[in-house]
Amino acid sequence: MASATEMISSSEMHHRQGERAMPKNSTTDTGKRDICRKVCKARCCRYVTVQIKAPKMKADFDELSWFLGHENISVYFEGRRWHVELRTRCKHLNRGNLCSIYETRPLVCRSYDVEECEYPARPKHDLQFDTQEKFDRWWNGKRERERRRRRRRARAARSG
């Protein structure tokens, strides 16, 4: 039985999907660096996204609801993949919104292409839940639709 907490490693996900990380901010790219630093305020350095196994069982969905009972957490579904987003600021982001360990930053940060910046809009996901209540309403509605669908199939099978 797969649990929603069986996570795919962060670096593996970033390399596979081109997820967001610290933009390149070299001195040869001053215009883009300034946009990142001053306008979007290094938005990509203010959260971590972790891909999780797709929930299949009631316990998996209950676990997602539990995640959402915590502050600064959201859960989203995009392109057949589920993710947990933890809104937390990188401890290496300085007051000027630049990386204080730029020369030794992790590979996932080095790999990020500033052209992929999500600014000015927050990315749109197929489904996104920022509260436990919103997720639970969606999940209860999904279960009810599934029950109705099963009842229709059973009636159709009986009537032949």
C-alpha cells in the first residue's frame, strides 16, 4: 500500500520536471537579476515543492487533509502528479533578495532558468488546495460522485 508521504526526492523531481528554484543572478544578467530581486522578490526562494505518490486509498486522502491542517502548506495536482508545497523562505536569501551562498548554491538552484520565472502570476494548477476545508469539500464531493456512478452501473447491469 503506497502512502501519500512516500515522496520522490526533491532534486530528482526538479531535474525531471524543471521545477522552480533560485534564479541565476550573474552580473552579466543584471536586468533579469533586478527583476527577480526587486519586482518578484525571489518568489521561487520562498517555498519548496515536493512531488508525492498519487493518493489512491481513503487513508492517503486523509493524510493530504492532515497536511492541510498545518500552516503554510498547500496541496496541488498538476499534469497527473500530486505535490505538497511548503511556503517557507530559503534561509540563504538575504535582505536584498539575493542568494548569500550564490557561489556554492545547490545544483537545483544552479539549474533554474530565470526565463521560467512564474512572476507575475502564481502558477495555475489543475487542482489546488490551501485549506483543509476546501480539500475535504472536494474529496467528499468526489466520493459522492463515485457512489452515484457505481449505483447507476449496478442498476444498468441489473436491467440488463
